[in-house]
Amino acid sequence: NNGISAHVPGLLDGKRSYAVLVPLVERADGLHVLYEVRAKSLRRQPGEVCFPGGRIEGAETPEQCALRETQEELGIPSSGVQILGRLDFVAHRANFIMYPVLAVISGESADRLELNEAEVGETFEVPLSHLLTTEPLEYDYDLIPSPARNFPYELLNIPRDYQWQPGSENVPVYPWRGHAIWGLTGR
């Protein structure tokens, strides 16, 4: 019984956990959302719009990870970040969990960013009011099950023409002044 009482439920078969900071910037005309554009030299997702974040290390909480990554990528110390709380997490079909952490940073901090050029190509801000009042462009694509040739239909006592349950993915896209905010970041 001690084993289950100490167990912290997570994503079944989840291989990784990540956290991102969703930074709201205080400006004279209201709150803005701060985005990064990934450096073009990165191997994965170069040039894509994202939030500061990365893989949760060891016993880090999502908040600790998001703060660490924000300092590494944008040079904003944790003392300059006011965490508001966690947003809905994403349990992704690629077997990972993404924890978005909502926070506020001052306009002064946003004006003094020190970009880690190995990871961040540039940053930009979008008024929160625009995001709240603008419907995204939405696109869907199908996720079609494709079992391996050696799948054990006979062992499972199911026919080879078994009707697998297909899935779908919705991709919201927010165009903004030459940038496309989409995918997990768009969600």
C-alpha cells in the first residue's frame, strides 16, 4: 500500500515533461504576450515561434523549470517574474506533458532582454487584447493508425481489417506582423 500512496500520477507512458513560461508584459496600453522566435541554427523547429521553456530536470517543479529556462533564454532573473499560476497542461500524443506557467514581467524587464543567441533569434510582443478578440485560423489533419507489418492480430484474436480508431489534430494559427503563432504555442 505504501507504494501507491507515494505514487504521483502522471501521463501513462509519458517519457518527458516540459514547462514553458507564458510571459505577460505590463505596457502602458495593457498587457502584451511576449514570444520568442527560435534561432535558425537550432536542429529542432528552427525559426518557429515559442515561449521560453524546456525539459523539466530532476525534481524541478514546472514553475522552477520555466523560470530557469526564461533566465537562460531571455536573461530575465526569477526575481523579475511574478508567477500567476499554471494554465491547462497538454498531454501530447508524442508521450510528453507540457506545463504552461502564466506570469507577469515588467515592461522594464522586457526592454532589457539578453537573448541567448544559440537558442533565440528574436522576440516580439502581441497585445493580449488582440489574442482574446481574434479567432485563430484553424486547420485539421487526420492521425491515421498504421500498425506494423508484424502486428499480432492472431494473438489478439482480431481480424487483419480491424477498424482502428483514427484521430485528428487541430492546429490554431494566429498571424501577427510576419509571424505565425501556431501549434502548442497557439493553443
